[in-house]
Amino acid sequence: MGSIRRAGALALILGVLFAPAAAEASPVRVAALQAALQALRLYDGYVDGVEGPLTRRAIVSLQRRRGLAADGVFGPRTRRALGWRGRPGLGSRPMRFGNKGWDVAGLQYLLQRAGSGAGRADGLFGPLTEAAVKRAQAAAGITVDGVAGAQTLRALRGGDTGSGSTPTGSVPTGPVRFLRPVSGPMGDGFGVNRGDHLHSGIDFPVPEGTPVGAAGVGSVIFAGYNSGGYGNLVVVQHRLGYTSWYAHLSSIAVSSGQAVDGGTRIGYVGSTGNSTGPHLHFEVRRYDTPIDPAPLLLSTVAGRAMTPARRGPSGGCDEIGRVTRGSARRGDWIAVERLCAER
Ligand SMILES: [Zn+2]
């Protein structure tokens, strides 16, 4: 009897000791911290919610700068040193347009993880964040008002208990695959030596004016001219930290903040920016690092997937639109393989 009571008391003590420790490891908390450190130019890694050596080094830099004990441990004093970027706590207020702080950065991370991303986690609740909140609310079937309160956070966190375990409610488990953005053969592949740099994507040498389709479900986070060489550029944020880039376009058919499905027409092939002739430069990044998209490409062409008229009114290809828009599928995939047979 006594030992059972002691065991109970021990469990209580352990619960008290370890519950905050588990919260420390929450990816949302780490992401909010990374966003704050990044804004203070102490951290140049990605806001991915994973506490690694780069994050710890940035904590030490912050502690040194503010005259705190440089132990690399993110405690209350260190958090206060972040100023407004360290408060208020996530869930302490409904977040809306114009708000800024720790909770907004955490929200932005959750949105990005769920595939409704604002494109970046900077702790500032602007138009892209508001559009992302509305998309997430619509996907969750709750009131679409662009204000992130308790219900929206619950929907975004799903089964995430803050213990660092894999969430089950909001993070999809389907494979990461992309549709081909245009119909046509591949030219230069990823990693080809371009003299002063390695090729960061795949080129599709197709004629000027060829329609370009989004490679999967996501939201447009950039649509405009890029002076760094990409020319007319569209960037789509997908779930799990993936973005897809469509460069050198002759014209753009979407706008920033817009939700897209696999196959949504985003523009037309051109030769704007640093380009020697009409082609589509297609790039995929994971947490802003270019990766080889070739192994992730489905055989389906995004542009074709959304032209059911070509196959007749009940040709079957319109099924793709339905399935990618369906909430279950939408959460599970970036893109789905063609569901209608070639006729
Ligand atoms: Zn290229």
C-alpha cells in the first residue's frame, strides 16, 4: 500500500518535472525560437522545428550579446531577451492581421507544416499569413474568418501533444510526389555544371507559350519578376517544407496568396531573366534547399490533368480535380497520379 502511494507520488513528481521538459522539445516552440533568432540575424538555418547545433549556437550568441550565462539552454531569461519576439505564448490570444510575436511565428510554422503555409515564419501576421489561415480554416471545415483562435490552433495541431512525437491529425502521411509542370522531354537535369554554379533544377525545353501547371496542391507565395535570373517566377508552397519554382515564364496567371491544386495553370513558358531561349526551369526546394525533383516526378503532366474537355465531358480526367480537392486526399498528397486512363 505504502509503496503504491510512493509510486503514485513519484509519478506525480516525474509528471511535474518532465511535463515542462516535454514542452521544451515541442517543434512549434523550437520553430518560434528559430524564427526569432533568424530575425535577429543570429540563425541562418531553416525554421523547421528541429533543435540542432545551429539553433543551439544561435542561442549562445544571443546569450552572449545580452550578457546572460552562455549555456545554450533556452530558459525564461533567454526568452525575455528576445523582446517582443519572445512573447506572447501561443494560444494566449486570437491572432489576427497586424499582430506580431512569438505566437504568430508558431502559427506560421504550423500552417507551413499543414501545407497551407504563409511561405515564411517571421512572426508578422500579414496578408499571406491571413490568406493561409483562411485556407487552413476552409480545409478543416471551421469558420473562415482569418483569425487564428483556439479552434484553428486545434485543427492545425491535430494530434500534436507537444511531446515532439509525430502528430497524427494535421500532418499527412502520403508520399511526396509532383506532377510534371509541362508536357515535353527533360533537358538539363539537376546538378549539371554551369561553369560558375551547379544547375539547381530541371529544364524543360518546350516552346514559348506552353501552359505551365502547378506540380501539386499548395499556395502561391511568390508571383512576379525575379531580378536574380529567374525572370518571371512563380513559387508554390507545399506541405512538409517543400516549394516548387517555375522560372523564365513569358506571363504569370496566378497571384500571391492564391491556393492551387495540381494542374492549376500558373503561367506560360518564356525566356525571361537569365535564359538563352524558351524553356521552363523547374525547381523543387525542401526548407529552401534545392533538391533533385526527378525522382519525385509522376508520369502525369499537370497541364494535361486539368483539361478534361480534351477527353470529353465524362472522360474521367475531371476525377483528378475532385480527388485532389477532396479534404482527405488533399491532406495526404502533394500530387496524385493520373486517375483516368489514356483514351
Ligand atoms: Zn534551369
